[in-house]
Amino acid sequence: MKNLIVALVASGMLLSSSAQAYQCTSRPDAFSKQLLDAAQKESNSTDEVRSFLDKSVDIEHMSKSSLGSHWNTLTIKQKNKFMKMLKQLMFTSYFNSNHKTSTANILSHELVPGRRNSAILSGVVATRNTESDVSFILAKNSLNCWLIQDVIIDEVSMIDNYREQFTLIIKKSGVEGLLTKMQKKIDRQSKSKVTQ
């Protein structure tokens, strides 16, 4: 249960960074500043959140990593569908559970360069009644832009959490079963948002 809760918190914190538009940058410190500045502002409109998610998150990396070895068994059509649905699932989870939350208070942070075009932005973040250790795993893509590849909250990785859930579903119902289940969840969350 904690893994599910952390996944929702991670999605919300990731997407709460949408308060200002994402700007491609070749410097990890400049990208980190965007995340830090945006995370401390109020959540913005649906379009702004979607725009930030589309541009700042390496959804292909998240998709490949969350499916592990199952990624290579997907057709091109299934891969594209999965990436689109994972992004939508993160987006609808954010609006259903976190859109009305207060701003984040970043108590401390540090940017640590990693190996070849990678870095980790770590910090302690307080929201409402919760204080968490949060790390954004960052990497530079082929267009020389820094992107978010994973979010780790209190030592729980969003990608690892998704991989654990997806692997169980695939073992039980296959890839098409996973895609069907994801679509049903997206539909449920979308309807829930409309009725609120």
C-alpha cells in the first residue's frame, strides 16, 4: 500500500513543477532551478501541467524502465500506446489526488553531477503534514536537453514501483491485459475528475 501512495505522491510532486513552462537547457543547474522554482509555486492549469509533463519528463525512458524486459516484447504500436497511457495515467493521478494541495516547501537541496550526462537533484521537501526526502534523477537527451528520468521519494523509486505493479499484471493478464487495465484506470480517473 505504501508503494501505491508513494507513486501518487511522486506523480503529484513531479507534476506540481509545472507552474512555469519547461525550457530546454544544456545545463543541469539551470534545469534544477526550473524544478525548484516551479515546485514552490501554486499548481497551474491543466494545459500548463500537461505541457510541462510532455516536455520535461523522459517518458520513453520511464516506459522502458518500468516494463523492464517486457518492453522488448511489445510491438511499436504497443510501445507508443503504453508511453501515451503512462503519461496520461501520471497526469490524471496528479489532478485527482494532488491538484488542490498546497505548495511545496523545499527545506534543503543539492545537485550532484553523475556519470556521463546525468545528475541527481536531492532535497527535503515539506507539503502539508509530510516531510520527505525527494530525488529527481536527471539525464541529458540527444537534443542536449535535461529531463527527469525518475523520481525517488523516501527511497522508493517511481519506476521501480511501476515495474513491480506492471510485472504482476503482465504475468497474470499479458501485455494487452496491462494496457486494458491502464485504460480503465485512466477512464475512471477522468470520470472522477469530471464529477468533482
